[in-house]
Amino acid sequence: MRFAANLKWLFTELPFEARFDAAAAAGFEGVEYASPYDHDPVKLAGLLRAAGLKQVLINTPADADACRADGFRDGFERAMEYALALDAGLVHVRAGARPEGVSQERAYARLITNLAWAAEQSSGGGVRLVLEAQNRRDNPGRVLRTQAEAAAIAEALGAGHVGVLLDLYHAQIDEGDLITKVRELLPYTFHYQVADPPGRHEPGTGEIGWRAVFAAIRDSGYEGWIGCEYEPLRRTLDGLGWIEELAG
């Protein structure tokens, strides 16, 4: 299994640009982070090359929410520019909270319309799109409510180009039954992210039985990346032993 360091969450004791070398020195071969847009893409590409890292995933900009009527297309085009410049294989299309005064049905319809357009625009470019259902405790009012909904959209829009970002932290809080989800969503899962509830720290600090979950992922034949999107309980390096202990 391949683990990618999320540089928004890990190595935060260092300036952002220093986190690339720190991740490589810790043994990571890939990185992800939600928002590259405060940085020049050419400079980011140079940092990746210098550290020998693969950019795995970026998000669409924070103001490019697929559930809204305005701003999405411009934001998505910007995300594609960065994804191509960084050679990132995945763009996480944000599906946020239902806008005030907009019904769930209308917001959901906007999500589908925007995603269908985005899938058409990005088809054939070497960049795939992923959707993430986030838990409703931390993120109330989300239009995308379950992992099954995310998978159904991926199937409707073309499994193979649009898929699921299965964040096991979010899935555990709202739905549980993670091993079943790993197995059932395998055809749609392009990316995993991990953190342990309730504290959202590294695996092994909370309630999930990670040995069994990682064994299920391994046995499923999944070949993608697993993003480490958690807040380290202490310093980042102090907590990385879980990779060998629970997934090695």
C-alpha cells in the first residue's frame, strides 16, 4: 500500500515549502494537499522534483463548490491548470454545504450538472475526478450525505473517470461498517484518506480497528494511494510508527 503525506496536516512544525523534503525523508513517495493556489505551480513542481515526490491529489478551490450556481466552472478550470502543471492524477471536486435558501433537491441537481460538465471537460486529460462524502457532525448541511450517494453519482457519470474519495474518518463517524464499505465501493474508490476518530489523529489513537481495515484494503486489490489526512497527536515523526505497525 502506498501512503501519501497530506502537507496541510502533516509536518506543520515546518514552513510549507520545507514539508516536501521532510515527507520524502520520512519515507513518503507521494503527497497531497487541498489548496495549492497560494503558490506558483512552477515552484511547486520544482519542490516535488527536488524531493522525488509524486503529487497525488489536489482539491478544487474553496470558492469553487459544485453545489453552487456560480464560480464553479472558473474554479474547476484553475484546478485543472494546477493538476496538469503538478502532474496530479486526481482532483477532488468540492461538494459542500447546501446554500442558504436553496432546497436539497436543487443543490443536488446543481452538483450533478456541474460534475457532468467537469467530467466532460477533463475527460482524456489524464486527470480523474473524485467526490467525498464528509460526516455531518463536523460538516453539517452537506449536500452529499453518504458514501453510497457518492458511488451512485460516480457510476452515473462514468465510473473510470469519476470516482469516490473514501475518507475512512468521515465514513466511520456517520456510517461505520468500514470493511463492508471497502469491499462494496472498491469499483468506485480512486483514493482513500485516513484519520482516527474521535480526535482525528493518526491511526491507532482512536476507535477504528485499523489492522482489519488495512487488511481488507490490501485483500481487495486496491492499487491507489492512501492519504494521511490527520492531525498528529504530537510531532509528525513521533507518530508515523502506525504505518509499519498497523499496515506493514
